[in-house]
Amino acid sequence: MLEHEYTVLGGVNRARIGHYLGVISSIVSAGVVFVFLWAVDLAKTFGIFPNVPPSVLSLLGAGTVFVVLYWILDRFAWRWSLLSKVLKVPNLCGEWDCDGQTLNPDGTPGFQWKAKITIVQSWDRIRVRLKTAQSGSNSTSAALICDPADGYRLFYGYKNDPNIGETELKSHRGSAEITFAKDLRSGKGEYFNGYGRYTFGQMNLTRL
């Protein structure tokens, strides 16, 4: 798995979310156990004596409920529109068309390039994959910032590796900053390369 953890700045503290899930898990677990035991007692009134091993009750404990609720949050619930606004975590999943432009040291336009960016994201992990005709890169670290004025901003560091046969290109590391429109349909960004390729430039993203 190439997805990695990412930081959310300006959103709801994740430790607090864990606390809330713990409280909800305890309440849900108590309710499920109560209903389960009530069903057992009801069965006994009809002359049915179910054999319930103690392990069944342990599976209904708060720990199990917490794991289930966290899995639902991590995979699905964080994407729901209302909850996403409360958590202040944007859903950036999917593919993006990228038009790039390198800039010369004096600020004049340089080489133009195109790429496809694929973002894989869950509640606590993310991966930004950029692929051009000559090379590909994967994010190694990331942070999301909730900016009420401009929209969401994504900062990430990446490692780029050229395709076999691209002798003029070298593996390198870099960083990028992308500001997404409030409707999450487009974005504008800047990138800076080093450790093998000392270039920088701009990116324009459009959601596919």
C-alpha cells in the first residue's frame, strides 16, 4: 500500500473524533447487548433455551463497535457531504487532468507538459499519483489546509522516477502546493523540484 497518513490543518482534531467514536461505541454496544439479552429472555418465555457462549457478548463489546464505526468513517462516512463539511476534509478522490508549465529563472515560460493525477484518499490516508508520458511520481507526505477564503489547499512532497529509456531525466524529489476551487472541480498549483532536477513551475487541474 502506497497511501500514507496526512495532516489536516483547520479541521476537526482527529483525536477528538476518536473520543466521540469511543462514546458512541459505548452507547451502541450497551444498546445492542440490552436488545440481545432481551431477545434471549423472550426466547426462554416460549420454552426456547438458546445456548449463548460468552464469546458472543464479547463480540458485541464497545471495542468491536468502535472498530466497525471507524472503518465506516474511514472508508465511506467522511465523504458524505454534510459530514465532510463538519470535518472540513474535502473529497479529492478521483482523476484530474493536469496542464503544467515550467518557468525559467527569470519568470518567463518554459516547457509545457501534460499529466494525469490520480488521488486515492480515505479519512486518514492519501496518495497523489502524477503520471506523464516520460515519468511518474508518488506523494510521500501531505497536509490539507481548510482555507475559508480561497478554498482547500493541498501540500505534498513526492518522489519522481523517469520511465526506462528516458536517459535525459533523473529521479528526483520535490514538493507541490495546490489550491482547489470551492466546488472541488478545479485547482491551481505550483511545484518545486530538487535533488536531481532543479526546476519549478505551475499546474492547472481539472477534475475528470
